[in-house]
Amino acid sequence: MHVPLLISLLALGTQAAFAQGAAPQAKPEMNESCPGLVAQTRAPFRLASLKEGEVRINYVGHSTFLIESPKLVRIATDYNDYVRTPVRPDIVTMNRAHSTHFTDRPDPGIRFVLRGWKDDGRPTDWDVQFQDVRVRSVATNIRDWGGGTQRHGNSIFIFEVANLCIAHLGHLHHTLTQQQLSEIGRVDVVLVPVDGSYTLDLEGMIEVLTALKAPLMIPMHFFSSFTLNRFIDRISRDWDVETLEVPSVVLSKHTLPTKPKLLVLPGR
């Protein structure tokens, strides 16, 4: 990984303080007074080149990843006003459950702003092709602020890049139906929320991962080492676990594990 990239991402990891709020009836996950991180990322940023068939996944924090393709298309997941990537992405995806997963003020220079909900309540049907990246969406439901269900309130986004399918589960609140699994299709990498309370409970999330059958899983949305370790302890009963010292990994079809593995990138 290129040194400036590592420095920028580590700065995000160490400077950001993510505060979880209450259940859907109370405040959003992150304290609204938490300062944004855009001004903290002024260091030079240059990308190390990727070979054909490679993709780089950088964990920025919370539910935000920076995904980079061989043609240097940049994707930011759950783009919001609190946690942002060190560079302007070409594509951003958002989810609606909390303000730490979306923004109404995206950078106007972003080419594609893909919201995981529609204002008319219908399911999203994104299918965007840009250079060597394709982005699709599969709608899911969320709990509303009154404790009920908001149908199609969020989406799972699937990124097809470098012959890999990467699924970002967003703020998932329920297990997946067979129709949703069929729409998602084959998955190589799952970016999975592991807090076990604000999103789906621990056993429910294990059920989702078992159904998706992805060889590689990367945790997010864990807020603390306690929550992360609780998930690791549970998942290690069935699958391997590896922890990296840097918040970035380069993957290809040939480097995927032969049996399911949880790959932990530092962050919160």
C-alpha cells in the first residue's frame, strides 16, 4: 500500500470518534455535534496502481469503505457528513436508517450519488456501469422511528469489479428472503455490520452470512473492541479469522481464501 494512502486512512481511523446512539425511537447513532472529517484529510493522496483483476478495499470507519478499481474508479459506501474518504469518490452509495449513513449535501463533483431508498417507497433498482465498475442494489426493510417497519427503506449494494462481487449490507435489520438472495447472486466479499443490536442481532447476521456463502467477510459498524470481539468469538466457532495491522487490503479472484474467513481491518 502506498505510504500517503496509509497515512491518510490511519489518520481517519485514529481521529474519528464514533458515538452510537439509541434504538430507532431515540437519537441517531452518531452524536450530531460530532465534527466532520473532511477538513482532516489534506495530506497528499496518491494511489498505488492496481493490476488487472485486483481491487483495493480501504476501511475508512463506521460503515464507510473506499473501494478502488484497476482503472482507479473510487466508490464510497454509506457516504455521510461525518466519515468521508480522503479523496472525492466517483460513486457513492447511501442508506437511510441514520444520518451517519447518508447525507443530503453530497459533494457536487461526485458523478453518481446512489441513495438506497426512494421517496415514493418503492424498492431501489440501481444498475450503474462506469468504466470497469458495475453497481447494483437490492432493497431491504428497516425499522422506522416509531418501532414499525419501513419497507424498502435501505439497500444492499453489490459492486462488480475486477471479476469480484462485493456486497455491502448497509444498515441491515432482518434476515434475507430467498428472492433477495437470488437478486444478490454470487458474492465473493461481504462488508458486514457486526454491532448486534442497532442492525441485525448476532445470530441473525450469522444466518445471513451462511446464506450468502461468501469466502471473505469484512466487519464494520462495531464501535468498540468489545463489540467486535464478541462477533469474532461467535464467528470463529465456524470460520477462520485474520486481523490486519492496516485498514486496507488488495484482493483478487486468485487470492480469495479457499474456505470462509473473517478479515478484520482496523477502525471503528
